[in-house]
Amino acid sequence: MAAQAVATKGNLIKARKSLALAQNGFELMDRKRNILIREMMSQVEKVKVLREQITSAYQTGYYLLQQANMSSGMITAITEQIKVDDSIKLTYRSVMGVEVPNIIYHQPDSVEVPYGLEGTSSRIDEAYIQFQKVKQITLVLAEVDNSIYRLANAISKTQKRANALKNVVIPRYQSSIKEMTESLEEKEREEFSRMKVIKAQKEN
């Protein structure tokens, strides 16, 4: 309702209802924003740890791969025996209406090398096992990174909506209600004065 709405009791009631809805909406947006921020901050803490872990894991993995190549020559033929892992599943969970990824991967209790023993060495096994660790950390990091991106985007949108309600919509209704209330009170005073004059004239 615009500030220049006709000052009637009906419009005043509508404006008060709209104000209550806007204030309730702001409270919900503010609560949602705070929950999303808490969720995102918990994910940010995970990212810091995961990035350190994955950097270290890659360094170790490439070192072991280099050692494997040095001890057994180029191991391309061996790597071709390793099948693509299609056991990874992607689902989503909802955080205040925001869909964040949830990667499902059942980590085996023990790592079994998928290639034969001929032409291989313990160095190759070590490199393979290390890159399995890299894969596991990468999965978790991808999940957390994407979650942070989605949460940050949702927080930004929620913040804009909350700001619009707080700084534009709510003040507009408050101003409209104030103007209409003052206008109706003035009309009541005028009507009261008019009735007093009429009563006085009748008594005379």
C-alpha cells in the first residue's frame, strides 16, 4: 500500500496486516540468514583443514609415483588396468531450503590393488594407495566447496530480501499507517467539533 492511500479504516486495517506480515517476513529472513551463516562457517573451517590435507596428500602421491616410475619404468600399462570408480553417488540435503550436495562413497576397510603382481613393485602399490587417499579427500573437499558456494549465494539473496523488508517495505507501511492514523484522528476531531456545534445550535 502506497503512503498516499486513502485514509479509511479499511485501508488502515489492511496496512497494519501488511506491516505485520512484512515484520514477520523480516524475522524469518533474518533467522534463515543466521542459520545459513553458521552452517557456512562450519564448512569454511573444514575447508581449511581439507586444503592442507590435500596439498600434503598430492605431494606425497607424486613423490611415490616418481619413485614407482624410477623403480619399474613407465607404468602406463599398469594404470590402464585400473577401472573407473563408478561407486560414487551424489545426493542433496536441505539447509533452510538450500540444497547442498552430499557425496556418498563407501570407503573400503582395506585397499586392494586392481592390477596383477607381474611387472609391479611395492613402490607402485604405495603410490596407488596414496592416490586412493587423495581421491577420498578430493570428494569431501568438492562437497564442502560446493556447499559453501551454494550457501554464500543463498545468504546474499536472503540478505537482500531482509534489507528490502527492513529498509523499504516496513518503513513504507509504518509511514502509511502513521499518515492514515493522523488523518482519521483529525477527521474524528472535526466530526466531534461539528457535532458539538450542531448540539449547541439545537439547544438554543
